Amino acid sequence: MSEAESVAEEFSQELPEAPPVARAVFGDRFEQAVRYAELLADAGVRRGLIGPREVPRLWDRHVLNCAVLGELLPEGASLCDVGSGAGLPGIPVALARPDVRITLLEPLLRRTTFLEEVVRELRLDNVTVLRGRAEEMVGKLAVDVVTARAVAPLDRLAGWGLPLLRPYGVMLALKGDSAEQELVDHKAALVKLGAREWSVGTAGEGVVETPTHVVRVQVGESPGGVKAAARRARAARAGRAGTPGARGASRRRR
């Protein structure tokens, strides 16, 4: 048994029943949302993607907290969930908004494996899983909306996400009480990255008990940060190529 599995077993807690509001949020995909919560509480905990102590509040703090983000999305939008992890917020949004085309972008293999299993089991035909870093997708992926949750400070998050946006696209970052201060602290970085408008709002007012705080950043006609992202991608590739394991693999291929 792995260390993560041992911890999960020690602190395992029962997943509560879905609250009544979940039926309204997910509609005819409610049963799929229930199954997703079950997968998070089981495989998600065992694989270290969700803390075992989070299980009792999975619905309110995680699944519904993310799903209400769907009310901010235009119809038929394309969306990239950067650093998707266990699929939050991307999978709840995909369940609540089947018209939105969603890419779950995640660099770690164990997480993308979990995401692929979830997408397959829930039959989410509007979701694609990609393994990679945001800077590696610049020029390969362009979307209307970028989302992220608890990934990084706003300036770094914008450096990853804004270069993936189409002209006049929007980044929606789920943040806590620090959202207003982060905007103040990182305004210069946002401007440098091509942001034209930014604000802090909420999603889920009158739907969930605690609305979700969302930082909204809109770019102009030319999203910035593309060259910087390309430099980071080249540096990352060079670093991987320079590791002993990579050199050994290269020799074996020859």
C-alpha cells in the first residue's frame, strides 16, 4: 500500500448525499455529477488528488463551487482548464454546461490518467484531456476562456493562461478572499500581458450557500505573454533533455 493510500485509509470519511440544489445545477447530468463526486472521494483520495478531510465537503466546497462558474460562460464557448488536477473546475463545468467544449490541461501523468478515466466513465463527449504545461500549448491551443483554481498567484497564472486566449478572450480564476488584493498587487503584470479589463465578481449567487469568488481578466485584440511563454517552454525542454534519464533514453533510441 502506498503512503497516499495509507493516509486515505486512516482518514477516510463518508461522502455526504448530494444536496437538493445539485439537481438544479446539473439537470439531466445529475447522476454523472454524483458519480464524479464518488470517484473523487474514492480514487481521488487514494491517489492523493483530494485530501481525505475534504470528502465531507466535496459537494459544497468543490463540485458545486466549481459548477456555478458555468453561469459566466457564453453559449458554445471553448475553454481550457489550466492545471486541472482532479478536474476542478473543468469537469463540474462540463457537467453543468454540455454546450461548452472543454480541455483539461494537466502536466502530471497520474492526474491525467485519473482525468481520462473520469471522462471515459462519465462519457463526457465535450471534454478532452491534454498532458502538458500551458506554455507548451501556446500556438497549438487557442480558446475563448481559460479557467484555473488554486493554481498560483494571479501574475503567474495570467502568464500561463492569457497567451492561450483568442482575441478578447477571458480568464476566470477562482480565488478566495485575497482576490481584490491580488488585482491591486498584480495590475502591472496584467497590463503587460495584454489585459484590458479586470474585476472581481461572484458566481452562484442565490444558488449555493457560499458564492464563488471569481477574478475576471479580459484581453484585447492581441493577448500578450506569447514570446515569454515560448521561452519558458524552450527552457523546460532543454532542462528535460539535459537530465541523465533523458540522455540515457536518447542513447537507447539511437
